[in-house]
Amino acid sequence: MLPSRFDYHRPETLDEALRLLAELEDAKILAGGQSLIPVMKLRFAAPAHLIDINRIPGLDGIEPSGGGLRIGALVRHNEMVSSDAVAGFPMLAAAAPQIADPIVRNLGSVGGSLAHADPAGDWGAVMLAAGAAVTLRSARGERELPIGEFLVDVFTTALEPDEILTHVTVPAAGGSSGGTYLKLERKIGDFATVGAAVQLEMSNGTIGRAGIALTGVGNTNVHATEAEASLAGAEPNEDAFAEAGRLAAAASNPVSDVRGSADYKRHVVDVFVRRGLARAAEGARAA
Amino acid sequence: MQITVTVNGAERSADVEPRLLLVHFIREVLELTGTHVGCDTTSCGACTVLLDGVPVKSCTMFGVQADGRSITSVEGLAQNGNLHPVQADGRSLTTVEGLKQDGQLDRMQEAFKEMHGLQCGFCTPAMMLVAKALLDRNPAPSNEDVRWAISGNICRCTGYMNIVKAIQAAAGASVPAQA
């Protein structure tokens, strides 16, 4: 399969990339390419210009930042798997090795995955549950957006045509915290049938902030805010987790497809949120 | 666009369209057909090559992205660059015995042959490259490490058992005759 013709640009600096992006009509950023190239081969996307940012210094690297993490847009999924800094964030560490397959993870990037905004993408749910923000840069300046405002619709983000996502900022989890990412997939490398990202921050035996978001069950990754709210101040017990599971399932909006019926997926959301919360609470107690 | 890629240790230059996929650059421009096109949708891993030592799916990368970088394909596995003409001509592992006449097989190729790590051979070049990258990083992998490493590569013949055994044999692990 061959993509449509395009002009290829390989800037050496971020400023040059931003200038190209502002000047060129119908340009796309090429990061890891593990989503963009497949959709170009199928000609779902046929940009006139590709701006390859892979050789721009400063867009990679995972840096501890104020107890949280600053993740460069070009950080590959497998760097998230092997990073010592990420190991301190159990929900992120659980998600990283479940993304795509080991070879795709060598090229696919965190920033590219978020900017692609596939509702079946895993990082969107993880970043929603973590309360992360993305930094967007253009020749006009820089702005930071909460991930919930960044993910707008299927394959649609708040990125303006002249903007590049430069990094993701994951805040520190307060108190003693735990989290995980549960993913149901037919085989390694398949998109999630359902995914659930769960994080709990505990203090004095009760739940402070809960983060819950879902993969593959809506037009974007679904932020289960009612389920989160139901847990604030609650004791971490089975009843509280069951109620959160029920609310998360109600917030999901899956469609029936080859991976399962809508009812089945909603059921999996319920089970995964309950199970994930129990594991997160266990992790928080051990932390 | 003019690109120069170090392929199996030798610099190769060509003028290519930006939309030319790396796998087509390798197979059609360089005529190294040991790298296979399987699913063409980033699923099966048959097109895997090592880019600066790291496994990538060459159907999901443009040739121009490899400009100035280094690639190892299955043809690069035989030591001393002593390729058998048949191999350079585009056959891969099914002709692997022929390699003995001219060149020396890589340890991984020997192990796949000895342990019957292949049946039809279509997935084999990629399996061996992924395995080589694994052993470069982890010289004594567990069976689980091996299975994890090849989980992006599909084999429809072997059931993977002998592939795992072959990789363990290449790692120098003692492998039971029957498992």
C-alpha cells in the first residue's frame, strides 16, 4: 500500500518546524508514525506535507518535575516501559507495556499518540485519570491545556493547525497513592476492547482524589467524573468500588463491533473499574 | 530525495520518493528481499529490521526517515558479510544451508536451523532479528522474556515453541530435547 504523494520536511530545530507548520498548507507532524503512516497507507489521511520532528533536540526525555513528570512529545512507549522515573507512577508504568506490541513501542511516541486522539488509544485515558496537561507551542506562543480540553472528539484535538504538542505534564499524586491500567485486548498489538485507568490518592485511610478514565468506549477517552466524585472522602471498600464501577459503566458509551457488544463492553468497564480500584487501594496501602 | 542509509554495514544511496516505505526501499531499490511484506498493516512483524540496533516495522516507516541511519536486515546476519549469492538474490532462510558453502552463519541462524525454529520461513528473518536485538540487551532471557520479545511477530506455522527453543539455544541455554 502506498500513501498519496507528499513533500517531506525534516527541520533541525523546533522554531524551524513551527515556521514550516505556519507557512505550509495542509501539513502534518510526523513523530513515531505508528498511527499516522497506517492511516496514510489506507489514504484516510493524505496530507500535502509531512514535517518530521524526529531529529529535533529537546522533544524527548522524561524529567521529574515538582514531584510529577514532564514527558517530552517524542518519548517512545518503550522508554516509558524502562524509565525509572515512570516506575514511581504505577498507573503509567502499568499502561506502558500494554501499548501496541514491543516493536511498535520502539517508534510510537506518547505525544504522537495523544495528538492522534484515537478513542482506543491508551495514553489518553491514563492522562485523564492522572490529571495531566499538554503544552502546545506555535510561532505565536505557548499554552497549556488540561488533557480533558485537549481531547475533543474522534481523531480531533484542540491543536490549532500551527501548533505542536511539545510535552505532557503529569502532576504528583498526593498522599499515599496507587493506580493501575487494565486493558482487555484480543491479542497483543490489538486496540483495546476496553481499557480502564485508575488512580487513588489516600490519606488517613480515606480516599482523597480518585482518577478514573476509560479507553475504547466513546468518541474520546471517557473521563468518569461522577465515579471519581463518588469516591472522594469515601472509605476504600467493596461497596464504594462497586458504586464507582456502576457509575463508570453508565458514563461509557461503547458501540457493538467485532470486539464485542456494547453491553459486554459496559460490563467490562464495571468489572475493570472495581478491580482496578481494589488494586489501586492495595498499592496505596503498600506505598 | 537523495538518501544514504548504512545497510548491513555498507552505505547505500538512492534517490527515492518520500512516500516510499522503508520495506520497499529495502526490497525493491536495494533488492534485499529477505525482509518480507506480510500484513502491510503494522500487525504481523514480518518486515522487521533493526534500525540502529532496535527492531522496527519497516512497513510503517518511510525510507527517507532512515536517511543517515543504520539498518540491519536478515542479509546482515551472516558473519563477515559473506552472503551466499542466493541469499543476496533474495531468498532467505529456506536456503540457509547454502550459506555454509561461502559464508558463516550467524549463531541465531544456526540455532533456528538446529532447533527447527521455522516451517514455512516467512516470519523467520524478522524473528531472528528481534531475537538478536533481545540477546544484545539481555544475554540470558527467560522463556517469558523471549515470548514477550517476539509478541509483535506472528508465526502461523510453528506454534512458537521451537522459535523460543531456538532463541534459547542461541543464548547458550541448555534446551531439553523434548519440551
